[in-house]
Amino acid sequence: MQSKVSKNLLQIQEEIAPYKPNIIAVTKYFDEKAVIEAYQAGLRDFAESRVNDAIEKINRLDKQIRENSRFHFIGHLQTNKVKKVVEYFDFIHSADSVRLAEIISREAQNQGKIQNILLQINISGEEQKFGFSPDEVFQAFEQIRQLPSINILGLMCMTPLGADESVLENIFSEAQGLKEKLESSYKCCLRELSMGMSQDYAVAVKYGATMLRIGRKLFK
């Protein structure tokens, strides 16, 4: 019998065809049973935003699931939690300051790993959201890419709750343009654009989203 997550995943994939971004299951509001169900449905990427809860959940998973999954940290990262996040997470989507990137770099060196990060950009300018402004990200990129033990994979952005489609299109289009400008300016390849959640993923894929962060639409 097909599980609820399998049905929801298939519906999402059909809705966004022919695009094939990486669908990341946001499990921060769900327990390890939801992770297992998503894993059995074929997903291998899981996102969390609360450090201590996430680590407890990860540690309760079977070894096979832990070793064959990729864990993404998508919440605001406090500097005192960097050590744990670098230890447990393969990707940090929320590198939102040069200082934070420097601490991630130092901790990754201490742990002998290369930490994959995405730079969080705040295109909508909302005061309650973290991230670089579109202007700031260029200077920050130059500084962060010089840091050891860090691999900048791309950019991450969020949209205002309840925004209409024209606002979503403007934000996603600007994020796509910023990625392309950074690639051109610094002669590099940024392969990831993490944008699109349960309420707006169908718009995000039209503007180059390579990572969709989906929770409610998968599990509810």
C-alpha cells in the first residue's frame, strides 16, 4: 500500500514536471517516524532548523538511514551551535554573515571536513528575516570564498508569508539573477539555488530552484 508521503511526493513531482529539483523533506515539525516514511518513499535529504531536537532525532534513526541520508540545516544558526551543526549536517543553507562563515570555517577545520554552505539572501528586505541584502552578498562572497574548509554551493532565499504570485516571481527571479551575476563576476559555478517551500515551490522551479524545502505538503 502506498504511503501518504509517497502519494504526496508523486503529486509534487507531477506538478513541477518537467523540472527535477532536489526535494528536501523538512522534518523539523515531525518525528523520526516521518523521516523513516520519507526515506522509504525514496527521499534522501532531510532539513531541520532546531539544533538539539534535530540531533536527538538523527541519533534515533537506524544507522543505514543516517549513513545514506544528507542532512540540511535551514534555520538561523547561532554561533554557539556551530560546532554541533558542522558535526551533524552536510549542508548549511543559512550562512547569513561573514562572521558566521568564519566560525563555520574554523570549526570545519577543527573537525577535518569541508562544510557545504549556501549564502542566505534577504531579497524582500523583511526585518524579521536574516540574510545578506542583494548588494551585500557580492562583498561577502569575495570574503567567504577565501575561507578554508568551506564550499559555497549557492544561494538560499525565503519569501514573505502570503505573498501573491507576482511578488514571488520578482523575488525568485532576482535570486536567480544574483546567482548568475556572482558566477559571472567570480568565474565560478554555483550549482544550487535553495528556494521554494510548501506554499510557493511551483513558482520557484520556474526560476531555477534546484532545492525545494518542503514539509507540510509532504507530511500533511
